[in-house]
Amino acid sequence: MSSMKKKPILVVGATGKVGRKIVQQLLQQDPSREVRALVRNPDKAQKLFFQNNLKGNGNLIKLIVCDLGSPDHKVLNNAVEGCDAIISVSGCLRYSKLSDFLPTRLFSDAGNEEFWCDDDRSHPYFVNFKTQSLLVDLAKKHKCSRFVRLTALSAGYSPFHPVSIILSSVLSMTSRHHFRFEQYLRNSEVPYVILRPGGLADYDRDAEKTYVRVNPCGYLPPTGRLSREDVATLAILSCQQQQHEGRLLDPESNYTLGIGINDVVKQGIKGDGFATAEECLHYARDQCDKIDKTVQDKYYGVAVGIFVYSTLIVLAIILVMILSYLCCIGSNDAKSFLRG
């Protein structure tokens, strides 16, 4: 008797540097399982998945084209329908504009972004929060067994943490929208795993020299960059639900995992952490998410406002001092000239 065909897995952001590794690992692990790749650029996806053919498995990839900044609800619904799990590793890189620091924008209530950034659909509000929330709703509708989302360590920091302030100031309040989506997911009743890495790197980690660190509380201090290969492996293992697939996490529990690396210290002694992704998840299995899901927002606008406006005031004072000094020098030179 033939075994029951496994349901597809949807990878959101499949052409990104993490997403493409997830697609490749999925096809290598189970060539019979369909992978649905949600992408924005079909030409890029064709080159990655079909021309390169991913070691002969390109025919098992179903491309779904959708711009997460301006998503088509019907396209997303069809993408999610019938899937076993969703792995969302999409994101956006939008540098802040001067208009983002207007008080009416910094200190407005969460969710008001749509009224003033509608003309810029690359804003993290749309890509990291609104469309991700829509995917969660569809996952609930179609009874997906797990939603795995890649956010960032900064989502677990205080808005007044230096890392949060810098990222929020430079990257359009990205930490705020990661955190708000996490809270939406926690309140959705969809089984989930949230992965919070620090920086990401393209190199392959040497397990003899570095360990992967994991904290089931979702927090780690700023750490070295974790390889995208490790993140991809963690994401795939997080959505495996069946025992015969090598299930490591409790399918009835939810998790928020802070992940990073720990370099070898002197004398060859390794710090806290684990050599493999499997060991990380085995460690986290009995430590489900306990983050307060009633908090809908944090004071990111206040933190950024204090930083930005204080910086402007200091710069203005320095500028006035420089101008005063130059005027004083000019006045003395003029007096010397007249006396001469």
C-alpha cells in the first residue's frame, strides 16, 4: 500500500537568502513533497528554481506570484489552501524618511500607519505586519498545523534598548511591526513557532568552532551572526508535526525562540549552545511561549522620538556655537583691520 501523500508546505519569501535555502532543504529531504514558493519576482524565481533546477527537483516547486506590499487576497488564499504548514521568512528593507519622524507619525496609535504610508507599500507595516496577519487568518481558516515566522531578536528588546532605537530609527520602525505581528500570531489560535535571530550570515557554520544558542524565552543579548543555513534548518524542523518525520517540538505547544551563535572561547572551551539545530529544538521542547500576549504595542515611537529630537537639539546647539565662534573671529578680524 502506498503511503499517504504529504500535504504541501508554503514558503513565503522563497527567493530570499533564507527562503531559497528552505526550499532546497525541503526538496532534498523529501523529493515527493510539493513546495509552494510565494515570490514577488517570477523571473528571479525561475532562474533560482528551474534553470538551476535544484538538483533535479525543480518540477516539484509550485510558484505563486504575489507582492506582499499589495497582496491579492484570492492568490494568498489559494496559496494557503491545502497546505500543512507555512514558513514565512519574507521581509523588507526600507530606510526611514525624514517625514517618518513627524510627531503625528511617531506618536500615533499603532495601526494608523496605513493612513499616511499607503503610497509606499514597501513600508514594514504592510510587509511585516498587515500581510503576515492576513496569512495567519488564512492559516486558521484552512487549519494549517503550524505557522513558522522569522522576525528578529530586537522584537524582544525594550524600545529603549540601543539596538531597538538604532533599528527603529534607521529601518522605519521595523522592530515595532515585528513585535505587533508576533502578538497578533499569539492571539490567533494558530499553532506557531517564532524564530528571532540576530544578524544573518551567508557562511556555513563550523560546528567544531561555534555552537547555536537558543533561548525559549525569546531573548538573547546581541550576538554574532547566525548562518542562514542554520536558520533554514531550524524553520523546517519547527514545522514537522509527525513523529516519523523526526518531530522535535510538541505539536500542541507554541514557541518563541531567540537564536544566535556562541563562538569558541579560549582554551578551546565552547560556551552555551548546541552543535545542531535538532539539539536546539530538543532543548526547547518543554519550554513553550510564555510572553504576555495582551500587550499590543510598546513605546517605540517615544524611544525614537527622544533619540531623534535630542540628537537634532544637540546638533542645533553645536551649529549655533560654531556660527557664534565664526562670527566672533570675523568681528575680531574686522576690528584688527580697521585699527591697522
